[in-house]
Amino acid sequence: PTVAVDLDRMGQVLGNLTDNALRHTGAGGRVVLSAARSEQQTVCLAVSDTGEGIDPAHLPHIFERFYRADTARDRDHGGSGIGLAIVQAIVVAHGGHGTAHSAGRGTGA
């Protein structure tokens, strides 16, 4: 369906999500981008991977500014900790919401 969005900002959303997925997926893994229409006639964009996965304890926090699930990572080794907060802000500004799912470490996200 046709969707009214700010193309630059939605490109930033997909870029941030794809960068994250690639950063946490090793060689031979997969990153998949998909889109589907929901029962409510909205569009759902998804980025999934076969990478490291996310501990369920971290899932409620990963869209918070400066939150890092891996405390060993810093700005030079894993990003600034604001990419997913930016994703959430842009998606909410478009009337949507962001969610994350993972069965845990080693299961992808």
C-alpha cells in the first residue's frame, strides 16, 4: 500500500536497524528485511537476523537512549547507544511503534 512517510527519516530507520543487525551477525549469518500489511491495514517493516540474539532481560530497554545490552561495548566498539532510540522516535513520530523480539543469546533477533 501507499504510505505517507518522510523518506529520509524512514531510510534512517531502516539503515539503523540494518546496521545493528549486520554488526551482530557473523559471517555466514543472514539479515532479512521484510514488509507486510497488518490486519489493521498498517504496514509492518521488519529487520531480522540470525546473529547473537538479545537476552530477554534487555529487550524492554533496547530502545532507551544510551542503553547497551553489552556493557563491554563502547562508542568505538559498538556504536553510541542512540541508534535504536532514534529509530523509536522516528517511528513514533510517524504514528507507529518499535518492538524487538529474541528468544535469547545465540538465537538471532
